[in-house]
Amino acid sequence: LYQVPEILSDAVIDKMGAMKAKKAMSDVPVLTHSKQGSVLRKADAIIFGSPTRFGQMSAQMKHFFDGLGGLWYENSFVGKIGSCFAGSGTQHGGQEVTLFSMITCMLHLGMNIVGLP
């Protein structure tokens, strides 16, 4: 279990009222750009998760996917199992569209997408 790097400052996170949540996740290691290759290359499957932000994955998750170009160039994800999950604070918060935004990235990486029936 890893979390993607935070791109917002602590001041912004505090104004959002999310500092308590950030502290609760402090024991989960951050998958920094320098660790991505060693961790993701040896994974048989990768499951991505993101909150829903206006029907899209979070900016942090998009930033993470955008940083995978070097591993994409090496075909590091081709044939790997991939899946994803999303959540929002409302019943009709755009979770399905958020999933498609992550699935599109996984398909471009060459992953085999697996879902639930």
C-alpha cells in the first residue's frame, strides 16, 4: 500500500480542513518518483484508488500517472493486471466517470484491466 505524492501545500490542506486526514495517512509510505520503478516493475498487479474531483481522478493521481512516462517507454506495465476504485461524498458523485479516467491511463500503459462482475 502506497500513497501518491501530495502536490498541495500544508497551508492549502489546512484551509480545506483535511489536515486530520493527512495525519491519519502519515504511516502509509509515499511512492515518490525515485521509488516508482523499483516498486511498480516487480508488481504483478496494481490497484489504483482516487477520490472523485468533478468526475475526474484527483490532481495528485493525475500527476502520478503523468510521471510514469519513463516506465511506459520501457513497457514496464504491458500485460500487468490493473484495476481501480473511486469514491465521493455523494451517491451520484461521478464515480463511474472517475473510474474511466483512470482506466484510460491504465490502457495507455498497456495494462490488462480487471473489474468485478
